Amino acid sequence: MNMLEKISAQLAALSKSERKVAEQILAAPQEAIHASIARLARAAEVSEPTVNRFCHRLGAHGFPAFKLQLAQSLAKAPSWVSRDVDEHDDAERYSHKIFDSALAGLQRVRDQLDLGVIRAAVAALSQAHKVAFFGLGASAVVAHDAFNKFLRFNLPVVWSEDIVIQRMSCINSRPGDVFVLISHTGRTKNMIELARLAGVNGSTVIAVTSPASPLAEVATLALTLDVPEDTDVYLPMVSRLAQLTVIDVLATGFILERGSAFRENLKRVKEALKDSRLDKAVATENAAEQKN
């Protein structure tokens, strides 16, 4: 692993003060390369000896050696795309790498998923008066997918990527409401604040996030996905797929928890949606005519 990957992998094992240093570096790795030890310590709100301890913990012999290894990590990063892809890969090679990485990542998440938390999250969702799905950036897309799935159920569902609307929803929440907050890093300040706002009102907060993250710590239930993908450096790929799959798990559990009567309601919704689509036979016939 390069230095950035080492930092991400060891976050959970670091002390509270050392984790501050790690999070500061992950948030702005380019700045850390050019910073003095005193400047980095001030930015992370720790002492200079703490920065030195952090460097030794990561296997570097002091701060200058650490900065050199960090600079090498950034220099090797292939255009900030994916840690698995090399800039000289052809289409076949990078395609296979991305698919292999996705398959391995999903299997890793599946094997480490806490089924007790899954059961508790499904129970909370099935008893909810209202459910909200919130995320920012790439996680907003996952939240919108969840909204689209749960909108088919006979349950009030909320989604927005506007932080002001998200805040108002949390401020006006009540016991019985469930907020599903999605953030791969779990370090997004707005998401952590939303969790606290909803929690104060007695609402259930389900976080879909990384282990030992600040968001996981303030949530009622934390569905932690251990995906070794640093989205501060690379485009979100496997992490996003893992989040989408967990949403599918929650939606499936919700349907099964609600029972056969609820599945009949879901069937009626699906039947009603049929009118919005061409019949499969008609669509196939039209496609054949266009080819001819």
C-alpha cells in the first residue's frame, strides 16, 4: 500500500489525536506535502510531538521522510481515477480491473456486514412514520436511488440534496421518524450535524458509512462498509456500489418484514406502472422495424 492507503487503513487503530492528523492529511494531502510540522500540527489542532508519533506509527522515520512518502503516493496516483488502474492500461485491462475490484469489494462488504445491525435497521424502517434519505455529492445519488425504491411503498418518504432542506427536515423530526444518512468517509461535517439534529428529537438515525467514522459514532445504528477506497484521492466506485447494494438489502428486508398483504400493495403499484411503458412484444417489434 502507498502512504495514503496506509493512512486510510489504519484510521480506526489510531489514537484520537493521531486520527486528527490523519484526517487533516486525507482532507488536503497536497497541502500536507508543503506544510511544516508546526503548520500541520496547528491545522489538526494537535501538538508537534503528536505529528511525529503519527509519522512513526505509519513507518516513516520522522516528518520529512513521511512527506516524501506522501508525495510519492500522490505522484503515483493515476490521474486520481482508481488505485487499481495504471495510466498505460488499455481498454480491456482497465475494464477487467474495475469489474474485478467491484466484485472483490462487494464480497468483502458482504462477509463483514453486521447482520444484527441489518435486522435492527429493517425493524426501524418497517415501523417508521416517515423515512428520509440524505447524502451529499456522490452519496446523494445513492440516497435518491433509495428514495425511488421506498417511494413505491405505502410510507411517507423524503429525499433532497439541498442541505438547507435536509437541515429543516431534521430540525422538524419526531420520534418514529427514520433518517438514513449516507457518507462513505463519514467525515462530512453537514452529515454529522444532521445526525445530531435528528437524534436530539428522538428520531432514529441509520448511517451507511465507514467503520469508526465520526458519523458512525453519532448515529443510532451504523451500517459500516469496510471498503478500502479513499474517495479523497480517487473517484467513488466500489464504495458507491456497496452503498447501493446495502440499500437493496434494506428495501428487500422492509418488504419481507411488512408481510404478504404489503407485497400485494407493491404488486398493485407495479401493475399501475405498466401503463407507462410499451409492451415488451411491441417494443421488440418496433426495434426490429427500425433495423429494417
